[in-house]
Amino acid sequence: MLHIQLVKKAIKGDDQAFESLIQEESDKLYRTAFLYVRNKEDALDLLQETVCKAYVAIDKLKNPEYFSTWLTKILMNTAYEFLNKKKRILLTGDAFFETISNRSTSNVDDHIDLVKAISGLKEDYQSVIILFYYQDRSIQDIAKILDRPEGTIKTYLHRAKSELNKALKGAPNYGQGLV
């Protein structure tokens, strides 16, 4: 867990404190970046750009307890900027399928079907699914990251799961779908 004192030091300009915070968050940020760009090099570039933006703006962070949420928001905004520049489609590509398939589960085909279904969702729904299921973020955190009310996030999550279940019912390899 992040230490609020460490965040406060980083806000005051302590480079070592900032570096420690980034090291604590780097794995989670990398996984999220990879979900958006689907390859190692772009994910690392995205992570580097996010860290640079955070370093420049750390003194503007008003609530140290929300450092992780703030950093994730920067990453997501940077990812969308990157994707718009590259005109890429979210959640597609063989590298992403391969990575998602490496997660521990009984059936690799289930993951491929799930990823294909997620790729068909609207951008807001994709973001909510990624944050909720792949980053284990709370509804409250997601609301802060996306600048939406918690009720809207709950609605997005409900609708996204409903759309995924519909898409997965037709998938030959997916058993029960999402609950």
C-alpha cells in the first residue's frame, strides 16, 4: 500500500519518494497499459510517458490518499491520446490474446472469446471492465478515475456485463459467461 507520507514528500519535490511510489505502482500500470496497446514496446512507452506527466504534475495532487487513482487516470488519458494518434482499435491484436491466454484458467479459448467480446464494447464500458476486473478497482475508484458518478459506473458495469453475456452466449468455447 502507498504511504501517504511518501506521497506528501513526493509532492514537496522528493525525487526518491516519487521513484518509490512509481516502483510500487509500476506492475499494475504496465498491465493496464498493455491492455490498451497490446504490445510490450508501446506499453513501456505509455508507462514512461505517464510517469513523466505525473512527475511534472505531482505538485498539483491535492489529496495524497488518491495517488494511485490519480496516476491511473493519467495513464488512461495518455493511452487514449496514444491510441487516437496511432488510430488503433482497443482490445485487439494477437499479442493481447496471447497475454490474456497466459492467465491461469481452465480454458484458453474462453479468454479469447472474452477478449473478443470486450473489444466489441463501447469505450466507457471497456474502461470499466478493465478497471474493475483486471485492476480490481472499486466502483468508487473507477468513478474518480473516469470523472463519473458512482451510479453511472454501476450502470456501465451492469450494461457491459449484460452485453458480454449476450456476446458470450453465442461463443462456442465459453461456458457460463459472466455472472
